[in-house]
Amino acid sequence: MRITTVPISLLVLLKNQLKFMSNHFDVLAISSGGAVLEKVRVEASVNIREVNMSRKITPLADLISLIKLVALMWQEKPTIVHTHTPKAGLLGMIAARITRVPVRLHTIAGLPLLEKTGVVKWILTKTEKLTCSCATVVYPNSKGMLQIMLAHKFCSASKLKIIGQGSTTGIDTNYFNIDFQSPEALQLLKSSLNIGVEDFVFCFVGRIVGDKGIAELVTAFCNLYVQSERLILLLVGPFEVELDPLDCEIENLIKTHPGIRWVNFEKDVRPYMAISDVFVFPSYREGFPNAVMQAGAMNLPCIVSNINGCNEIIRDKVNGIIIPVKNIPALQEAMRFLHANRLVCISMALASRELIKSRFESDVLILEIFKEYQHQIASSHKATQ
């Protein structure tokens, strides 16, 4: 069983893993319902089951979801339950522990609690520790995340393990390849977004929320735009008004500023990266950001904040620039520097793809996960003998 809170995680991030594992296991993908979950069944060629889960703190709804997961596990009797995302991890690991699933695996790709305070942080910390206590193995998806787990004492070091070089999914560099993008189609896309031939495009892909550093990015861009109107900030991703709303002024700038282009969620972000010059990702916290790997594979130099995951993908001054978190002047200067120094920008772009291919190819990671499943099954058999 592979469980995520929302089905888009299965479809966008885990689809290739599900397809590969279905050749070796009887795979059941579980997530909240909807049309996207049905797409998982079709595109990943695996069985699906709907168990609605909320990303918010909702005790009564969570109890109902937990009961459904327990009933499903009693019925299916899985050998492995592998969970992703905080809520699916909490409910899936508790249910797997209750039903005595032998191999209980949880991947941690980010910790929302790091940016919370007060009672909310206390609750999230306790639930994270509960998730880890129910798991047999916990996989932080970066070296930095492993250190954070140890520092917060979420679980013992013996439970923690990084697969490969890090990342949850790796990157399919055959898919994320600028050579396969049609120049004619890209020109049409630029025209539709009112991006001129001489415009220099900064791109961000991800949720348009505070934790991704959107306020800092918009502010830095607007300051630069005063100096040069041939700049474009291309934002690709959905707003999350209920979970992490932006300040009204920043949201208004995104929707009205003459240099900013906002595009809602796109399943295929490759064309948007292909028409860009620099990828900017000033996030406050991450596990191992797929968007940065995708941008690197698409030959984009990246400006990223100095946080775990980002600083493991980007080598400062080689394939991008690493800046302090929440630092508008540093972000603005990095953006100005790459815009002003095109040869440096080109040099970083040339280095980007090779660094991604050599360390984070998805086929290699999928094989490592498969080997890990085999190892954990063998270990569980020994433990019961």
C-alpha cells in the first residue's frame, strides 16, 4: 500500500514508482478521492482505494479516516505500507501498527511544523513523533532533513535512513529535457503570456504560499523591475488561501503587476521552464524539492535558499546561487547578478543538467527503493522466525 493525503502526490510524484513496483508487487494506491485518483489508476496501472483525508487538524474527520484505513488493512493484509505527507503518514502508520503490518515505512519530505508556533507547533510535533514511533523505518529525503529529525528527537537514529543521494522521486531526465520542447510551441506560449523576445524571465514553480518565500520573491522582483522593465516573473502554481494565504498586497501585486505572469497549477511545467532564464526558489523549508531538480534538468541555473534539500541539489556558484532564508536584499542581488552577467548564467545552465543526471536520476532511485523493500521484507521475516 502506498498512501498519500491527496492524489496529486501519487499522480505527479510517485506515478513511475507505482508502475515499476506493480511489476513486482500487488500495489494498492490510497488517497483522498476525486478525478485525479482515477487518473492514478489509469496512468500508473495500479488498483486504487479512496480514503478521504484532510490536510488540516480535524480530529473527528481523522478518526473516521483512521477507522477506514484499519478496516482496509484488515481486509487486504498488506506486507508493506509506505506513507507520504504528514496526515497520510500519521493515519497510515497508526493503522498499519494496529493491524500488525510487518513493514511500515514513512517518507518525510518536509516538516510544516518548522514554521509554526505555539499550540499548533506542539500538536504537529507530537503527531510527527507518533508517526515515527509507529513506523519500522523512516526515510528523510535529504541529509539536512535527517539532521533535523535527530535534533528534534522525532525518533532514534537507528530508524532513520536516506535512500540513494536523497529525494523522494528523483528526476526523469529523459522527460525533463529541453531538447524535446518544440520551438514553435514555446514561441506560442511566450506570445500567450505576453513575453517578448528581449525579456529576461525568472521562473518559480510550486504552491503560491508564504512558506515558499513568495512575498520575498515578489518584493525583490518589483524592486528590480524599477531598474529594468525587460524583466518577467513567471509564477506557476496554485494559491492556497485556506492553508497558507499570502498578504493581500502581495497577492494583488501578483495579479496586477505589469511584469508578473501567474499561471495556475499545470501538470506539465516543462514548457514554462523552457521559456525561462533563471529558476528562483526562496522557500523557508523543504524536504528535497522536486521543482529545483526539474529546473536543473531543464538547463536552468537556480537561486535557492540555504535550507536542506536545496543546498544539496545546488552547488553555490556552480549550478546556481544559494542565499540566506527570508533575505530580500540577498535574493534581489542574486537575481540582479544573473540578469547582468549572461555568461555566468549560461555557464551555470550548462552545469545544471549534468549535475542532476549524475546524482538524482529517477530510474536509479526507483531501483534503490525496490532493493529497500526487498531488504525490509527479508528483515521482517527474520524477526518473526
